[in-house]
Amino acid sequence: MSLILENIDHVVNGATHIEGVNLELAPGSFNVLLGRTLAGKTTLMRLMAGLEAPTRGRILMDGEDVTNVSVRRRNVSMVYQQFINYPALNVYENIASPLRLAKISVGEIDRRVRETAEMLHIEHFLDRFPLELSGGQQQRTAMGRALVKDADVILFDEPLVNLDYKLREELREELNALFSQRNCIAVYATTEPGEALALGGNTAVLHEGRLLQYGRTEDVYHRPRDIQTAEMFSEPPINIVRGNIAGSEVSFDNRIRFPINDDLRSLAPGDYRFGVRASHITLERQAADDIEVEMTVDVAEISGSETFLHVHNELFHMTVLLEGVHEFDPDDPVSLYFPTHKVYAFDRQGAVVHIPTHLGGM
């Protein structure tokens, strides 16, 4: 079972929600739609499901044109971010409901419901009603109803966004395990780059209804096609600094200069925008070609075991992601080390022209 979107546009009341999307999802693949709010993720899923029809283009399932085929005639399931369950039905009947509509035999319904509940670790709650469950158990019930159908395509529209961090992490791991055993196409929408990396599989990066890049998740993260993709697939967004290459020297706004390293030597002289991920900037020198940059602290945000350090100088602002808890006061001076061997380079149009060879971790 494959799913192909060909030249898809979707226009509503003159506003373009999806523009020129071409996307091919392979049988058995797990796919992430990554983009900010209003990027077009939900609209694209509704088009895949048959809840809406595109203004232009074709949708093919297993080679068959289903562009104007309604959701009732497609073997598709969808899980939403809200815990959508039938409050008057217990967990068993919630999961069983699509099978009863399909007139599956009683014995087969019982087998599938219990098997699905066991996979989702809610087999002990089958007699309970949704309002008697925790948020995580309610979402597992909604997922069970989608999974029990044995659909060709299962769509997850930010299904974990309303859960706490621990539950989200737990359910992500379960999703990976569940879909390694199935041959359907899974599509999972998220606004969070970290969630896309945790889920793996393939990632499609969306921005304002356009598909920026699609491929293996780690490849898209490490090898963005352009500056927009690099910014979308980075949390916090990749730091961008305007600079210039002249002879054997790189400069940032003609103020901070350093010798060109082997990585950047292949670039022609001229103006560029250089990018470095927040997690690659450090408080101590890590490599011989790191350059020291004097900055001033704007604010230090402590988040669990990480610190987001927002800094500036007279040339640019940057965000640094530091492991551990680091306390700084506003206006504190701080020396940061910028790894020139991990720098991306983008041309004036924003296309990537250099990807570092020393990519390291995330």
C-alpha cells in the first residue's frame, strides 16, 4: 500500500493552505509532518484521509486515484490531539466501535480488541468509561480505536500534545514498537523537532503550506536543503550570522575574523549566511579551530536539565543550548566558543552550499 500526492494545491475562500505538494509515502513507512502552527499539517492529513478534496492535483493509494473518494470508502484511521472517545461507551466498546460498523464477526472483534488493548497496555481498563481514565489512558483508547481497524493509513494529528512530558516520552516509544510490527503507512504531525528526531522514520518539513524537504529524519536534520528547513528543524532555531569569505579569511560583519578551515575552503569568495546549532556552541574551547566570541547575557532559561542561554553583542543575537543548570544574570558578560568546523553555509538565496562533515550529535 503506497500513498502518493501529486501537485496538490488546496485553496479555501481564496486563501492557499497547501501549495504544490508532491510526496510519496512507501508501504510500511513511519512519516513525520514537521512544521509550526498553521504550516498545513492538519490540512494535508485531512486531504490524505478524504475529509477534504484538493483544489488541484491527485491522490493515489496503491496506484488507484482516490482524489474524490470520500473518507468512508478509504481504509484510513485518524487520531487527534484531543481525547476523542465516546463517553457513554466503555473502553472495550470504544475500541470495538469501528469494527461493529464494519460488521465484523463478534469473535473477531473480541480477538482484535483484546490484542490491541494489550499492545497499548490498557487491557485492565476495558470495563471502564473514558471519564474514569487518566489522560494517557484516554489517548491510548483513542489510539486503540484507530489501530484496531487494521487501516492502510493511520494519521496522528499531534496526538500527544495534551499529555505531560513523561507520558509523551512513553507513548512515543510505544508508537515506534507498534509500527515496527505493522505494514500500514503511519503519518504523525508535530510542531517539535525533538519529537521528530525521537520518532525517527522519515520527516517532511512543511512551511506555510509548502513542502520544504522530505527524507530520512536524520538526513533531513543533518543535511537541510535550505535555511528555512534548517530553522524549522532545529529547537531552538539554528543561529544565523551574516559573513564573508575573502582569501584565506572568514569574517562576521567585517568585525570578527578567523582563518578559513579545511571545511570551508571549497567555498568561493563572497557573502554568505553561516549557521550553527545552539547545542554546538560551548562555554569552553572544544577544538583547535573554535573561535571565542564575547557576548552579553539577555536571559538564561533553565528547563529541566538544560539551560537556554540568550545572548547578544553589537553584531548579532544567538541562543545557546547548554547541558546542565547554568545560572546567569541579565547583562552578564560571557565568552562563548563557536565551532567553525560545525558551521553550515547558505548563499544569498538561502540555499545550502556547505554542510559540515563533523556533524556530531544532535
